[in-house]
Amino acid sequence: MNTASPLRKTIMYILLFIGVIFSIGPFYWMIVGATNPSGEVFNIPPNFLPGTHGWENLMNLNENVGIVRVMFNSLFITLTFTALSLVICSGAGYAFAKFKFKGRNAIFFMLLVAIMIPYHVTLIPLFQIFGNLGWLNEYQSVILPQLAYPFAIFLMRQNMQALPDSLLEASRVDGAGEFHIFFRVVLPVMRPALAAVAIFLFMFQWNNFIWPLVVLQSGDMYTLPVALSSLIGMSRIDYGQVMMGTTLSTLPIMIFFLLLQKQFISGILGGSVKE
């Protein structure tokens, strides 16, 4: 039975409306800025309606940074990284959750410590390693270093602890091997958790800036964040192009999230449910 008073409901709706304005407002202003010339992006009062320079900004952006090429680079690197990292992190999480081996707790503790280590302290050693391998300015130099993403392993381990051991034992009794159990039994059950982890991994790699900036040395290999940063270095900043590039950079994340949103929340909460 709903006992909230009309005044309380009104206040709640007003607060929610203010929250929506603060959440969506910057995105709407970004889209409006992408369709206006650079000189009108910071007008006071600001423009609230889309302009007519969207196509011109897009063409100028493509001329300066090759937006089609850098979008392909970002999508290829991000999707490859997400797929490979999902397999590695889910396998590691499964091992930590369901197998007892010597040093398991110590290794898991080291994993938790690795989450706290700033990523930037690894840049120089990684750069030397990939330089010695001759992989600088290659796709694999961006994809490989973070495949075993510690937070993703931790999240998968927490979710797989809720997986009933009886289900695994039943599969073993039926003669299934460990790889068959993992790929045919465990992963299908873990789809909500995989969806949540996939979103985290996709966002991490899509927005990754420092490491691609270090190892990618030619414009045709740039990812989208690195290419957009090159616009800021020009003597005259065309904010219409910057807004157009930023708008394009948010679209894949929104699409990826919308595709997996039905299982996202259950995947996040799955680790709190115990057998």
C-alpha cells in the first residue's frame, strides 16, 4: 500500500526531474554543440536547439583526423579486447571460485593488490617490452597488456561463487570434461555477470587514452580518444569538430549498454547471492 503523501510525491518528482536535467543536460548540450559552428558553442545564453552545421563539422573532422579510420581502429581494438578478456577473466574467476589449489588465497590477495596499483607505473616497463618485441604502433600493443583485467576477475569470481557445486558435480558424473563444463555449463549460466563485465571492459578500452597515446605513433593507427586529443593541440580549436567527435565517441558505448542492459543489473547483484 502506498502511503506517501501528495506533497512528498511532488518533492520526489521535482528532485528526480532535477537529477535528470543534470544527467542528460551535458549530453544534450554536446549534441547541440556538434551541430553548430565553433563560434556559437559557448554563446551566452546558450543555444538550446540543434544547428545546421552538423554535416560540415563531420566533414571537417574526417578531413583532420580521418574519423572513419579511427572509429574502425577503436571498434576493432575494443571488441577484440572485450571478447578475449571475457574468456580470460571468466576462466580465472571460475578457477578462484571453484577450484582449491595451493596458494589460491595468496594469489587472489595479490590480485586485489593489483587493482590498487596505478596503471601509469606500468607504462615504461610495458613500453620497453613491446618495443623489444617490435610491436609498437600495432593493434596487439594496445589489446594485450590489460587482458587479465583484475577487477573483471574479481567480479567474475564473486558471481561464480554463487554457482551451485552440485551442478558441476552432476556434469562431471555425466562424463563432461572441465572445458566442456566451463564453456557449455558455466558460461551460459553466467550470462548476466558476463554482460556486466563486458560493459566494464568495453568502457575501459573504448575510453583508454594514455597507453594508446604512448604506443600508437602514426595517425592512421590512432584510436578515437587519441585522435580527438590532437584537435586540442591546434592553434585554433574548432569546438564544433570536438563536439561532433565527442558525440560520435559516446554512441558505441550507449549502443553496447542498451544491447546488454536487461542483464546488467542482475549481473551486478549476482555476486551478493550465495548458495
